[in-house]
Amino acid sequence: MPDTELSGGDLTLVAVVLAISLAALGFAFYLSRAVMAADQGTPKMQEIAKAIQEGAGAFLRRQFRTLAVFAVIVFILLLLLPVSDGGTGTRIGRAVFFLVGAAFSASVGFIGMTLATRGNVRVAAAAAAGGHRPAFRIAFRTGGVCGMITVGLGLFGASLALLLFRDTGPIVLEGFGFGGALLAMFMRVGGGIFTKAADVGADLVGKVEAGIPEDDPRNAATIADNVGDNVGDCAGMAADLFESYAVTLVAALILGQVFFGAVGMVFPLVVAAIGIIASIVGILASNPTAGDSSWMSPINRGFFTSAAVSLVLVAAASFTVLPSISDGLDVSVSPQVLGFVSVLIGIVLAATIQQLTGYFTETKRRPVKDVGRSSLTGPATVILSGISLGLESAVYAALLIGAAVYGAFLIGGAAALYAVALAGCGLLTTAGVIVSMDTFGPVSDNAQGIAEMSGEIDEEGAQVLTDLDAVGNTTKAITKGIAIATAVLAATALFGSYNASIGEALDDAGARLGDAFTLVSPNNVVGAVIGAAVVFFFSGLAISAVSRAAGRVVFEVREQFRTRPGIMDYSERPDYGAVVDICTKDSLRELATPGLLAVLAPVAVGFGLGFGPLAAYLVGAIATGTLMAVFLSNSGGAWDNAKKMVEDGAYGGKGSEAHAATVIGDTVGDPFKDTAGPAINPLIKVMNLVALLIAPAVVGMTVGEDQNTALRVAIALAAAAVIVTAVVVSKRRSTVVGGETDTPAEALTKTAT
């Protein structure tokens, strides 16, 4: 067993890493001051922006109050669950750091969303006053704040735990990662339901039925739609990538300790610190220049500059921090080469996923053009072409991710899973830029919405915002693809951590693994099938929740058009708050069922079937989750950009039958790409973390002196019963509300006659 005791030099290095994490927060503060110093536009624009700010803030505050109760319950349970090593102090530390991880995840989402709702109006004002460059700069720097807070807090928590708890730090960080992942999953689901309920309702009633433009102030769902962009994309994605960052570090530290001792724990933190430096360089390099051929050029330049800087610095760190030879471990290459090549694999994977996702979702590429062309034959062919595109792209993405994992396996030898974890760290060296790219999308979208609703920006300024919004659609799709790859690598590394935890628990119980992980075992096959089924079930629950909430929005907007005919001629103001309230209540009500499924399904399988079937369950969930997440994300992204292509004039433009067909495709894709698809990322990591946390208890009740079959079965049945009850309650909610109402067009006709 390698030496796991942190030396004075190791602790000094961790302290330097901690200082770099604080520097990231300082850079975020610098960027935020630059954003806030920009002009806010006209009073009408500021009024609209304030309504978006208030709606987004109110939703997140109510969501956090709801989740606080859940966090306290999990905190108590973590105090009761045994740990494989470290005793009572480690168990308490793990529970406390669960709360720290949850608080950091919530903070990343809330701070990022807060600045995004203030940057949007400044982007709109800059577009009107100065054109593309100042508007682009403000939008990207707004995202940069969110990105640097994400990596800064993630690295701060990990390095602090290692400084405080030394060799038991990886166990404590299990709680940190679980807290971040759990909050991120709830924020992804809740924010995704909110944003897509408002978006679908606004599009179906506004664009299709009333024939009015997107973000038209006569549509009662427009404020809720813009609020949703922030709570879903800004807060949700930031929390998602924060927990990916934290969870990848957790897995890397656990596996690094197993294979290389203290230096194996320190090296992933050094890689993450290098990622912060590279992200700062990448954000600064994203400043647009006169020579850029498109508005994606500065974003690509920032991303690839960040990747290049990471690669150079990691090469230096690998041959400085890691030993030149392994201590009795059967690895294919030296630890130094293993560290560098593993990180290289992750960086290359990020770049290839970026290009692949861009190919399937950009408006200028053939796949999206084909989806747009299919609108000439109606909405059915639009939907079919989008589904086929998503299914095909999922295969290529899965093969790329699989190749990365296999490459890490080949280079890693006996330490293959540590190599996979380092590949995940390598992919996340560009995390600051990735979050900036993602936040750029909703900020630009909001800016365009504010401009449309205020009516105070000229045609030239409106075109600037349209261009940036199109770029934002692409960046959101790309970052979703990278987030999926990150989730898979993190989940695979966590699966290795689960294996290590099972091994330690079996050693403590004086038992052996035997054939518990044998693939041909029927009970393991059942576990794998259940793991795959949970991904499908979770996705169905999320999409169904959006459908129910969107139905209520549709009826509300229709009812307002019917009872307030003056809305159409601008003599009456819609009740925007009513739709915001519907989306808030429905999204929070719908949180429970998918959340309970994610947490309790591994408990039911682990205590009910054993630790072998639970391992198979995780494999089934990871494999199916990879394909499902890419399918949902890319189908939705292609439908969205096909709609944008038609709105820009193709196949008859706005108001044509082709436009109506692509709007319907986009409304189908909305819950695909912004609710169910992104939520799968934290889902598979939450399930792996739950398995990791319960592993000692499952082994203890299955083998050794503390076997308790009755208690084990009772826990499994109780977990299954809670899931069933939650699903039954959820299914009783109806999509249909209210009675028959006139469409907006019918209401307008009746008013005229």
C-alpha cells in the first residue's frame, strides 16, 4: 500500500492550490465589476430586466427553502452511515462537507443567475449603442463570472478538506461531492421544468395560435420565459458543472490515494489549479477582434487557448509532482507519463465533443439544414428527422467517450480507473471557459427578449442581438455535450471508487469478492436492466412534468387573451406574474418524484439484491445515461436551430407553415434539451455517490459477523415503497386544467365583431 501520509511539501502544494482557488474568486469579482459598470439602457428596458430579476430570484429562494429540508434529512442520515476508515470524526466531517457542497452548489447557481439577470439588459444596451463587439464582450464576461466562481469554489472545497482531514480527506469529500450533485440535480430538474413550461406555453400560444413574434409583450408568458432561461440554463448548468468538477476531484482523490498514496491525491488538485489559470487566459483571449470571421471565432479561440495552456502546464506538473517510477504497481508506463497522457485524453475529448456537437446542432451544417428542410412536409417529418439525428449523434458521442475511457485503460494498466479520473480532470481544465460559453447563451437570449419587449432598439441593434442569440444556441448545445462527457468520465471514476470501497469493506469483514461482480450472474443482469430502466423512467418523469406545467401555462395565456381583449391592441397589460407563479409552483411540486427515484433506487437495489447487482446497476445507468443524454440534447438543439433558420427567412420565414412545423418541433425539443437531457448528468453521478456512501453498510449487512438479512430487506422495501408512492401521486396530476377557451385569434375575431 503506498504511503498516504501527506508530507510537508504536499501540504504546501495543497495550500498553494487553495490560494489559486481564491484567486479565481478574485478574478470573478473583477469581471463582475466590469459588467456592472456598463450602461443599463432605457428606463423601459430596466423595468423589464427588473421583472426578470425578481422572478428568477423569487424562484431560487423558494427552491432553496424547499431543498433545505431535504438537505437536513440527508445530513442526519450521513451521520448514521458508517465509513470505511477514519472513525467518528471522519463521519461527522463527511456530513458537514455535504452541507458545504450543497451550499457551494446553490451559491454558484444563485450568484451566476443574479449576475446574468443584470448582464442581459447591459448586453441589449451595448448592442444598441456600440454593435457586436461591446455586446459580445459583456455577455461573455457575464458568463466568465459564473465560470470562475464554479471552478473557484469547487477547488476551494476540495483543497480545504484535504488540508483539514489529510489522509481521510477523500472520504470527507464524498459528502462534498454528494451535496453538490444532489443540489445540482434538483436545480437542473426544477429550473428545467420552469424554463421549458414557460417556453413551450409561450411558443404554442404566441407563435402558433396568435401569430405574434417571440418575446412579444402581449404574451403573458414572456417574462416567465426569460426568467426560465436564467434559472434553467444559468443556475442549472453552473450547478451541474460545479458538481461535475467536485465529483471528478472526489473520485480522483479516492483512486489516487489507493494507487499512488499522498502524491496521487495532490496531483488532481494541481491539475484543477492549472485549469483555473488556463480558464483565466481563455476568458481574456475570447475578446473579439476585427479579424474574426464569425462570432463563434472568439469563443473557439478562448476554448482552444485554454486547452493549450492547460496541456503545457500539466506536462510540466506531471514531470514535477509525480514520481518517475511506480512503487510496485503494475502500470503500463511511468506515473509521470500516465498523468500527462491521461489529462491529454480528457482535453482532446473536450475538443472533439465540441466539434461533434457543433456539427449536429449548428445552423450552417447539413444535419440542421436537413431538419429545417423537412418542415416543408409538416411537423411530423420535423420531429422524425430530429429524433433520427439525435439517435445517430448519440452513437458517435458514446464511441468518442468510450474511446477516451479505453485509452485511459490502456495507459493506466492496474491504475486504469485513476487514469479515467485524471482524464475527467483534464476535460474540466477548461471548465471556466465552458461555463462562460453556456451562460453566454441565456444572457444573449434575454437581451434579445428585453429588446423585443421594450421596442426601443433599432433594426441594426436588433440584428446584433439576433446574431449573438444564434451563437448562444450553439454554445449551449456544445456545453451540454461537454457536460455529458464530463458526467460519464466522473461516473466511471466513481464506479472505480465504489469498487475500492467494496474491497475495503470486504477486507474489514474478513470476506472475499468471489464472483459477486461476474457479468453472467443472473442477479447482476437484473441489476444492469434496472439501472438502464431508471434512466428511462427519470427522463419520462421530467418530460411529463414539463408537459403538465406547460399545459397550465397554455390555458392561462389563452384565458388572458380571451378575458382581456385589449391585450392584442396594447391597451391592456398581460398578467405576467400569474404565469411566473404557475411555473414556480409546478416546478417545485414536480421536484420530489425524480429526486426520490435518483436517491432511493440505488438503496433499493443495493440492500435488496446486494453489492454485485448494485455494481451492475451503475454500469447499466452509466451506459444508458450516456446515450439518452446525448440523444435528448442534440435532438432538441437541432430542432431549436432549425426553427431559427426558418425564422431567418428560409422556406417562407416567420408565419409560414414551415415555421409552424419547426415551432412544434422546437416545443418537443425544449424538455429534451433543457430538462430531461441535462438532468441525466447529475442523475448518474448522484446514483454512483449514493452507492459509494452505502457500500460499507451493504457489505456489513450481507457478509461477516454483522449480517442482518431482515433489516436489509426492510430497508430495500421501504425505499421501493417511497418511490412507488411518489410516482402514484405524480401520475394523479392532470395536464388538462380549466375548460374550453378560445384561441387568441378567435378572441380577437370576437372582439372585432
